Amino acid sequence: MKIAIFLIFTSTLPQALIAQAATVNDNLVENVSEKTVEEVSSSIQAEIKRRGLRLFSVIDHSANAKSVGKELPETVLILFGNPKVGTEFMIKSNTIGIDLPQKILIRSGKKGKTHIYHNSQRYLGVRHNLNHPALNKVDSLLLEIVKNSSN
């Protein structure tokens, strides 16, 4: 069943975007970039603003770890979204608010690579029993933002 849902869902996405992303599991999409975490983070934030989306917060997990005497690879979480779309989702699903606003996690990896993760909207739809046509649009948007910011 999961495979069939994935095939139906991905058939609406541009194939070039799908090829750029790797699904870590059914829930998470990963992209890899040669850029630094700082470069990717700045580029994603600029792309979010350029598209008229709301940037809610940027959390520097590695700085927070350092503040308690711990060490993490450079790790940043960006929270953003479109309140009009998010509110529509929350009207249709009582629980999706736990996963909103949208999040992109950027983490320094091995060999100078930067890993960029976000939730699959298909996963959010299944998790929150939400069947909404905008989920496909949001998934395409996330893939475009990451692609444009990581190349």
C-alpha cells in the first residue's frame, strides 16, 4: 500500500526534483549539498522570503548544544510556512498542528557534505489523516526551495 501511495503521489511531482532528493525513510526526504550549512541556511531563508512565505524561526542546535557544554555537528532548523495553507490544513485535521509550521533541518555531514532534511507531505497526510490537494503543492515547493538553495 505504501508503494502504491508513493507512486501516485510522486507522479504529480516534476521528475527532475524527485531525482535530486533521496527518501531516508517513508517520512523524511534528504538532499545533499556541497555548500556549507551557513550557505544553505542563508540561501533557504532568502528563498523562503522571495516566495512570500513567513520565516518563523531559525534554531541553531549546535549553538544550543555548546551553551550546555556539549558538541554537535553544525545543525540548523528553519521553521517557515504559509499561514493561509497551514490554517486550512488545521481546519481539516485536528492534529497536524504538531507538525506545522514546515521545517527544514540542515546538518553538517562527513566529507564536507551538508545534509538537508524535511518531512514528506505524503507522510504528514497519512499521519494526520489529511487528504488535501495542497499537500502535493507543498511537497513540490519544499523540493524546489531545497534544490534552489543547495546547488
